[in-house]
Amino acid sequence: MKEELVNGIKLYRDTLDLIRKTIDDPSLSTKVEGKTLEYGESVERYRALVDDISKEYGIDYELAPPS
């Protein structure tokens, strides 16, 4: 899970960097689209891992703990 999280963060950073470069070079827009899709896939894999772990331990990670 940690590996997927680190990979997702790197993809996010790379995507932001490409977006910044696209301002000066619009021809990079297709690369941005590809990197954005790759990042989205990584997010989905991470969410699936979190879902599996939360089911295993019987917790709902989307609910805030009682205050």
C-alpha cells in the first residue's frame, strides 16, 4: 500500500510539472492527458487497497471518529 501511495504522489507531482510546462509548450497537452489518466488509475488502485484493509478490520475509513 505504501508503494502505491508513493507512486501516486510521484505521478501527481509529475502531472503538475507537465501542466506547468504546457503553459509554455502547448504541444505537451497530450502528455498531460496521459499522465492524468495514469494518476487516476493509481488513485483507484490505492482506494481498492484501502477498501480491502478496511473490510478486513471492519472499519469505515470515510467516517470520522466520534469526538
